[in-house]
Amino acid sequence: MVMAYVRHATGTEPSQDEIAAVLKSYFTLDEVTNQISYLQRRPLEDASAGGDADPGRLPLRINLMSGPPKNSLARAGLFSRTIAESIARIRKHAETVLGAATRDDHIARSLMSSFILSELKNQIVHARKHSRHPLD
């Protein structure tokens, strides 16, 4: 979702390294933790209100033909170690701050919030503008 959002907003798809770098920033760690805290306080949504569709399953179409080849594996759900390390860092930060284990769905839903997506895009744009080496 981050790749698609940044590509749509900037016209250039971010690399996994760009995404991993912004996921590890203190601002992102703090804001995602705040979002997770909010989600933990919300009552669970009524599963029967969602209709017949499984709420944990999103409609997904994988297009491996478009976009730069560097993200083809990510489109298929295979991410680099740097992404895994970034998610682990978010989990550890949230658990330290909140004092409780963090659920995977809370991390995922936090990263999909419009505020977080916008901030990740802003950090990627800022990093691109201030990079000494152009990103491919």
C-alpha cells in the first residue's frame, strides 16, 4: 500500500530501502505507536456487520508487469530483510511504549491510515530531495 500511495502521489514508486528507512525513523515509530494505542482502545468491530466477505482479506490483484523490476517481488508479497527489520523495530517500539504485545493487524492497520501514509510519502520525498545520490 505504501508503494502504491507514494507512486500515485509522487509519480515515482519508492524502493524497499526507501520505505524501510522511513519506517525506522523516530517520527514514524512514534506516530505508528500512537495509532496502535488508539486501535487498542477501540472496541472490536462487529464481524457480522461486514457482510459475507472476510474482513481480514482484502481484494488483491498482483500486476508483476508494470513498474520498475526492483519491486516485482514486493508486489508478490516477498519483501527485503530491511522491511522485516523495520516492522520488527515498530513492534519493539510499540511494545516498549505501550507495555503490551502488539498485534500484527494493529501494525498493518496503523500503516494503512491516511495520516501515516501521507507522512511516509513526505519523508520519502524529503529524503529524495536531500540525497546526494539519485535513487533508481
